[in-house]
Amino acid sequence: MDVPTGRRERKKAATRGKIAAAARRLFLEHGYDAVGIREVATEADVAVTTLFAHFPSKEALVFEHDEDFESRLTHAVTDRAPHEPLIPALRNEIQAMVRHCAAPEAAPIWHMIDSSPALRQYDGSVRLRHAEALAAAIAADLDQPPPATACRTIARFVIDAYSLGRESPDPEATVNEIFRMIEAAWAVTGSVDAR
């Protein structure tokens, strides 16, 4: 996550963090569906309009690190060393993300997401958006016009590797197994020779 540098950015980040922490606390104590936006705003000591300035929807409160996740994925493509292959760079990033999200303290959040139809649907739309952003980064890296089918397909496999790894009893082995398949699929595209 990028650390805000200016005073205004730090203040905005602190407010956003306070709102997200209040929402998480209330959702875990009372259940996602039982808590309203006004209750979250009151708990965070902000106006409802301030809450919506930081989070566009109630669901977004649960996925507070959504933008960081997407940024990390695209940076795994754009910031890798000049001769570092694409698929291993993505595997390393997904492994790090899965380790973080499979930690015991994350379990209550994922249980809440899995038990709420609204949050599961939101999670699905977020994953599609992440896949599109990742596909665009891969296509740009290969100097291909988006949306290149191979780039979009590989990006969706990468996002699914994260989801399946997070849910697995052996996350690291699961991600490694999936990435062997991704690497084979990438090799079939012919793009692996160029990058």
C-alpha cells in the first residue's frame, strides 16, 4: 500500500481507516446485514456523506483493500525486473496475497463474505474488475492491444488462483499447482517466448 505523503492525504487515509475499522467491528459483532450505513458513520464519528466520499457502497466497506490488491497485481507485471518472467512474478505476488488472506485473523472476514449473498456477488464483480486491470497490464507489457484474449484468460486464471488458494487447506501447494497450469497455458499462447 502506498503511504500518503501530504497532510491532506494522510488525513484522508486516517479517516478512511477509521471508517473501515468501525464497519469491520460492527459487521463482525452484529452481522453484515444487521448493520446500516448510518450506524457505521456514527461509530466512526463521521457524516454519512463523508463515509460515501471514501466508500461508494456498503459492500465496499468490507473490501477496503480492494484498490491495493489491484495495484499489487498490476505492479507485479509492470515493476518486475527486465528479465524476470511474467508468470513467476505473478505467482510470487499471489502467494504473498494468499498468505496474508489465509491468516487466522482474516478468517472471520471471509466467513462473513461467504455467508452473505450481497458480499459474494460484490466479490465476484471485484474479481472481474481485477482481472480486467491485470489483463490490460499484461497486454501493455507485451505491446498488444487490449483486450487480447490470451491476456484476459491468463488474468482470470491468476485471480482464480488467488481465490482457490485462499480457500485451500494448503494454500501454497494449491497456488503452485494452479500456476503450473497457468504457465503451461501461457506457453501455448507463444507469448512466453517474448516475456
